Amino acid sequence: MLCSTPGFVLHTTPYGETSVIARVFTRQLGVKPYIVKGVRTTNGRLKQNLLQPLSHLDMVVYESPHANINHIKEMTPADNNLNPPSSTTHTELDEIRKAIRFFVCEALYKGLRDEEPSPALFDFVSQTLDEINHRTQSLAHHPIVFLIGLANHLGILPLNNYSQTEPYFNITEGRFESYNTPATLMSQRLSLLLHHYIDTALCGHQPPVTSADERKAILDYLISYLHHHIASFGNFKSHEVLHAVLR
């Protein structure tokens, strides 16, 4: 049967001589691989430039529960503000936005493993991209807040039990503890900042005042935390580019 759904492109792999397999996070169907025929030819009906990382598409797809992989029948850019604004200039803010989008895309690609449909997570990603594309103030806190939100939607949110008696975050246990064990890795200062960032992500509080080095450390620890709880989250790469442009 045919199904209409919006989706975010997470990854593409060449398939045959003219086609690709696109891994897409859809709102109605969850994460799905699709064969997109003929996009690697100059006269193909569907164009490969629509399949850039995190492109937001309106799609009509074939959906059969008995098929290992289905096909995309139609795809067009979604008519909203979630795809990058077209611009002939490349400002520093444009480069930051591009780096954050690649970071978000890699986090989704590594974090979502053929999940069941999650409209709430899809809407969270949509909101994140809208803020990235159109916010004119600093985006320095967005990657940290996004990873915490992603962990929340995946059911592995750190327990925010920070207190003066439990001031150290333990990555392995996913909670704050009373003493700094080798498994904790996070200092008392960074643990306090993580506590505030969790409040920012979940309650809309203002992000804490942090240095670039502190944000880099917290982001690296969050990636380690997610890798500990999601095996496929290893070998993360895009945050290195992100660190470079956000300094």
C-alpha cells in the first residue's frame, strides 16, 4: 500500500548503478530504509540533491510489512522552515548552523535503530531544526540541549538527582552520586553544569554560563554516556568539527 509521510534523511548508500538506499526517519513509520531508483542519473525523475543529510521531505512510499526494504514513489522538499535557508553568502553563523545540522544528523543516525514510530521525537527534531535555522543569537548551547532531549525521547535520560550530597555525575549509572568514582569521569563543576543543562532541556530554563572548554567537555561526556547506553553510538565524528566552529 501507499503511505504519505514527512521524513528526515539520515544517510544514503549507493545501490546498483543508478539508485541509492536512503535511511529516513519518518513521522508515521519510524526509521526506514528505502530504495530510491534512478537518482544517480542526470535524467532521473527523483533528484539526488533532495537526499542531503537531514533534508526534510514530504514523501509517498510503498509500505509492505513483508518486504525487507520498500521504495519511495514520490519525494519533494517539505514546504516549511526546516530545510536550510538558501543563501548566496556563507557567514560564520551559516557555518555553525551547517556543523550543528551534521551533528544532529549523526546523532539521529547512530541513536535510532529501526525504532517504532515516535511522532513526539520527530516533532522535537523539527523544533530543533527550526531553532537552528532561524535563531540569530548564540547557538553554542544547542548541541548539548539536543543530546539531552534525544536521550529523554529514547528513554535513557540521566536522573537529575543533583544535590550538595550527591554532586558527581556517574556516566555508567546515569545519575549523580555522593563521591567521585573512576566510572564517574565528571568533575563537580561539570556535573553541576550538566544538572543545569538538564533543567534547560526539560524545563526551558536559561542555559548556564559556561566557557567553550566546559561546553566541549560536557558534550564529549554526553556522547560517552549515550555510547555506554546505545552500542551504535560509538565512533562519533561530527562533534570534532563542531568544537572547531563553536570556539
